Amino acid sequence: MLQNNFVLNVPGELPAKPRDSLNVPQFLAACAVIIATGVLEGCGSGGGGEGAGTIQGGAPRAATLASVHRDPLQQPFSSSSIWNMPIGSNAAYVPANIPAIPYGDAEWAPMPKIDIDIVVLTPNAPLTNVNYSNVGWTQGDRCAATGDMLFQVPIPSDFVVANNYGNSSAVFLQGDGRTLTHTQPFTRCTAGGPATSFTGAAVFAAVDLYGDGIKGSHGGSGLSAIGGTLRIGELRPGSQGPAHALKVAVYSPLVLYNCSTMSECYRWPADRADSNAVSEYGKQRQNSSAMKMGALLAIPTFTDISSLGLETEPAKQLAWTLQNYGAYIDDSQPEPSFVLNAEVGPNGSFSSQFEADWGFAIEQRVRDDSPWSRDIQRLMIALHVVDNNGPSSVGGGGTPLQALAAPI
């Protein structure tokens, strides 16, 4: 991909962090913001008088508007991260073959279900002990520690995560403002008290907020607990769909490839599959070998999303995101469902925001036969795999369908 080395130098940006380069669409978009606010310095069309910025033949003069940079707490990781890269014009699509009702006529199936990602980006909060609990997914009480401290992370004193039986993948921003610590499953049952988890730093390596953002604490894939998450402030009335890739989990016996060895069960960017992948994936139906843990799903560019018959505005926003950025399979589900990942944290709950905005719960079931549950099924069956997604061709390569994310 051709990228011009334009840099907008903004006073006050972290000096130790190398700035990303802006491609031409980003540069022009940044200029539009600057011009609209009356602060024009370093933006031009390649012509103009003395002192005008140039697109060819030299670097632009420094801009002075901080808003052209991206907030890493709202949209983390580099512009070339898998979570921020748009689908490319060279994407090779293979049908995902996801049925509308994921398990025969099981009308009780969640449609959709939400897998919460616990996102705590409060580096100045009190350091809190996260102690070992061996409960994991045994349906016991995760509140009480059964072992020593795993690590410490900053957590607001009043932030509580009650005992639950979900994945509860969690991510915390350390005091340096850059290091992300991941764990799963996370619980903190008492305000001001210690927390518990099953996994520590030895299982999930530290991640740089400014890096590629691939790795994290989704145990079925090794993918991030913040990249691909529906964040608070997104999918709101009057807005466009999130300008980043999403994460989804699927009913693996029906939807994933029936792999015979562990290495056949996942694909980049996943670095693992579920421990029972060989015995469980695809056991009810063989699917394409493209449909593995870590697959990038998207609505193809040859599909007119206005023809899908979507009834709800949030589904139309999701359709835009799924066509332009896609969604990575990050986990499997033990029940027939289609799962989206959404934020819970000190700033609130995405699911609560969604219901307040749209007047209906984000979690529904097939049997509800509501406009929202019908829309989710329409989106599911429209998905294909971007089969040539890879480290050197994120999103399939070619010209990105959207401008790259602004630099941090």
C-alpha cells in the first residue's frame, strides 16, 4: 500500500512515541478539520503561494490542532493494527456458511448474545491486587481467592464486577499510560477490595497501547480484550458504524471447520484455539477450511447492504462496519448463538447505553422474532471470510475501503 510520509506535529504529544504517518486521505481529512476551525498551517493542494503545504515535493508545515490525532483510550493501537485496518480492495471472499438460526429450530438461541470485555483504562487509580482463583469456568464462586497475588493493576475503588460465569476477559492500563495487562476471567466482588482471576501475566504477555494490539486474554484465540470491542460512545443514534473491526464468537460445532490437529483449528491472527477444538469444532457439520478460529468475517463489497432488508438503525450501522472493517472470530460458544463483544468498565456499560438509546435490549433471542433479532440473523448469513487476510495483507490487501485511522 502506498503511503506518503506526512506528519502533523502536535504540541504536547508524547515525545517518546514515534508518530504514525498519514496517507493522503488522512492528510486531506486532517486539513479539512483545520480549515473548518480556522487554524490552517501546513495544508495545501500542491499549489498555492509561498509557504503553502505541499502534497508532492516536500513535507507539510507543522499543524497546530491536536484534534487531528486519535485518542488512544477510545481507539487504541497503531493505524495498521488489525483492529484499525479497513478491508482492502484485493480481499478474496469465501462464504462463511453461517445459518440464520444457528442450531436447527432452537428458537431459544440468543440472537445476539453479549460477551463482556472488562475495560479499565484508569492509570492513576489505586493499585489493586488481583489474586489467583482456581474457580475458572467451574460455575463456582469467583469472589474468594484460592492462591497468591498474580499482579497489581490500577482500578477505581468503586468499580465492582460481580461473580459470574462468563468469559469476563479484562484489560487494564498500567500507570505508565502505555502498558496493557490482560487477564481472564476477572472478578471483583467488593468495592475497594482485591480482585481475582484464573490467569496472570505468565499466560498473557503485556501489550503496548500504541502497538499492533493483537494479543490479549480471549482464551479461545489469544486475541485482545479491547481491540474489536464495541465501546461506550459507539453505535449511537445519528452516528456511523464503528470505524474499526469487531469481534464475534460463534457456535463452533456447527460453524467452524472440523479440524483434525490443533494447528489446523486456527488461523492468523489467532495463535491458539480452544483446548477441545479437535473434538468439538465442526462436529455437527463440516464447513469450509477458511472458517477457523481467528478468521476475519466481512460483508463482501459486492453485497449492497441496502438490499439486506435491515429494519433497525443499529443493524444498519453494524452492516457498514462489517463491510468496511469486518469482525474477527475470537471465541466459541457452548450454546447456539451469535455473540458480539461489548465494553463494561468504570465508564459504564455498552449494553446499558444501547438500550437507553434504542429502547430495546441488545441481548435478545430468536424466539423474540423482533426487528433486532431478525436483523442480526440477516447480518450473519451475509458474512463471508476474507480468506487472504494475513500479516502482509491485513484486510486482504490492496486499497483500503476507508482512510486509515488518524495517528495517535
